[in-house]
Amino acid sequence: MARPGKPRTAMVAGGAGFLGSHLCEMLLDRGNHVLCVDSFITGNEDNLYPVKDHPRFSLLKHDVCEPIRPDRPIDRIHNLACAASPPHYQADPVHTMRTCVLGTLNLLELAERCGARFLQASTSEVYGDPDLHPQEEAYTGSVNCTGPRACYDEGKRAAEAMCFDFLRSGRADIRVARIFNTYGPRMHPHDGRVVSNLIVQALKGEPLTIYGDGSQTRSFCYVADLIDGLCRLMEVDPPPSGPVNLGNPDEFTVLELAELILDMTGSSSKIRFMPLPVDDPRRRRPDIGRARNLLHWQPKTPLRQGLAMTVRHFRRSLPDVKNAGPERRDLATSLGLP
Ligand code: NAD
Ligand code: UDP
């Protein structure tokens, strides 16, 4: 990725989070200097354990809602800064909206000043509760702009709008990834998303919480596959003219996911059905034709295999399960990804 003899400096905003920390690791592996920028609102220092002493890694504690003036030229900006789990992004919805809008604007202006390439971590949430299935990039979505998810969904939509305005006016080279539900090691045990919740509950012998009747669907992508897709999108030339879906098209109901986790953990936990959150999308599955054509990318990790690695991470990292200590494996290498 970095040219031989000339390492690039890559900024990862949100680099202390679940996806950002894996991206920092991958960028270092590929010879880049990495500047991680994070406010630690949902990220944590354990995630940076594998990279914190690397000679090409540095960390800046900063809220991207404030303008940012790094002390060095930047070649690549990856904007992953934003809480991604519904309970976290809804805890301070105005800050979530500020992060999406002001944070993205600050980083886009930095990209313009540095002449850096810019990658925006957008989301399948821009499709809302979709009427079209599977979701292709041309679908403009069905989002409730007044509901509790709007701070995130509409914030990410506004961020995409700014990205494409910067692109149209020639102010920056931008790439937009619409990321579908991604899971894997380093999800926080209290993150609140379905994969981490259900695995932690199963390992602790607690009831598995299913919101609604569990018939809603999601398509779960393993983190190493997703990071590979983000890196390809950043480096592809010429840049795609529109957003690119990144996700695993294998679709499961939430109930199927729970049953798989019970089977894989050997847990005797029961299932507890709870009320469905407001505006919870009924189904979600990416059409990844554009990523296949433009990036020659598709996920390689079946759900059962990715869940096995995620269960192992939680078994090791949960203090009250066993074998405490954060996961340290290089996931991409273990999967033989480029
Ligand atoms: P995460 O919560 O683990 O990571 C987000 C990181 O951003 C955290 O380290 C947090 O401290 C940091 N952050 C948040 N607001 C900030 C601010 N104002 N200034 C500086 N840092 C800030 O979430 P994640 O799952 O790693 O998601 C990363 C990105 O990918 C997010 O932008 C999210 O919207 C996007 N995304 C993730 C998924 C997924 O399934 N994981 C799906 C779609 C989109
Ligand atoms: N969900 C669930 N139990 C949980 C957490 C989530 O049944 O403990 C459901 C949630 O209502 C949604 C799906 O699982 O239908 C995926 O939720 P998540 O928060 O992981 O992602 P998102 O809703 O953003 O796709």
C-alpha cells in the first residue's frame, strides 16, 4: 500500500474503537505511519495494545468536532470517528450529530489542506428500514428523520452529502464505504450490539436478549474482511464515483444468530424476548456487486468461523469467564488476507 521507500502517513480518526484499531494495525503492517485520533468516548486503550509501542504509531487524544491541525502532513484520512452502537450513539444524540457533521467537515477541510485522500466510514443505516431488498447503492433509503436513530442515520447521510460536495467541487479525493453490521474480536463486552451481547450472555450463562420476535434479519461481516475492503477502497484508482457497500451478503434472522451462538458456546442460557426498539430495521442485506466489480472484494469468512474467533476473544477477555487478557492475534494474517 505504501510506496517502497516512501511510507505514507495515514490518519485514523476513531482509531481506538473496534474497527479503527484493526485498521491501524493493518496500515502499520503495510508500512504506513499511523496517526490515531480519538476522543475515547467509546474507544479504549486496550484496543491499541498491539500497536501502542510501534515506532510508526502515534496517538492524539482529540474530539473531531473541534478543528484539527496535526503537526505533520497527512496522505490518507480514514474517518471512523463516531459511536456505532445504538445505545451509545443515542446516549448523547446531539454529540453524535455534531461528530457526523462537524467532525466530518473538519476532517474534509484537513484533507483539502493536505491534499490527502479521504475515506468516510458510512453505514447501511443510510438505508433506514429499507423497502428495497437487498440494498444497492442507488437506493435512497427510508429513514425516519425524527426518531431516536436519526442522530446517527441522518448524521451519516449529511456526512455523505458533504463528502460528495467536496468531490464534485474538486476539493478532495473522497471514497465512501457503506458498512453493514460487522463483528469480531475487540468489540466491547458492553458495546450493546447484538453479536457481542449474545456471546457475552451465553458465556456468562445469562438469558440471551432478543428484541422483538427475532425474525428481523442482519448480514454479519467479519472484521478482517471489512478492513481488507476499506483498504482496497482507499487505494483503488480511479476512485468510485459513488458510495460502495461493504458487508457480507449472507443474511440471518436474529433468532438464528442466537441459536448458532448457543450451539457454538455449549451454553445452557435461555432466550428472553424483549420489546423491539423504535425504528429497528426489519431486514438488511447488502448488494455487493459494486465492491466485487470495482475492488475485486468479497467477504471470505463464514459466520460460524468468524463467530468462533469472536467467542475465543470474549472467553479470553472477560474477567469473569476465564483466561483474562485482551486478544492479541493478527487477524488478517491468520486468515491469509492481503
Ligand atoms: P466504535 O464505537 O468501537 O468506534 C468509534 C471510535 O470513534 C471510538 O474509538 C470513539 O471513541 C471514537 N469517537 C467517537 N466520536 C468521536 C469524536 N467526536 N472525536 C473523536 N473520536 C470519536 O465503533 P466501530 O464499530 O469501530 O465503528 C467505527 C465506524 O464505522 C463508525 O463511524 C461507524 O459509524 C462505522 N460503522 C460501523 C459498523 C459496525 O458494524 N461496526 C457498521 C456501519 C458503520
Ligand atoms: N438486538 C437484539 N438483542 C440485543 C441487541 C440487539 O435482538 O441484545 C437486535 C436489534 O434490535 C437489531 C439487531 O439485533 O434488530 C441488530 O442490532 P445491532 O444493535 O447489533 O445493530 P443495528 O440495529 O444497528 O443493525
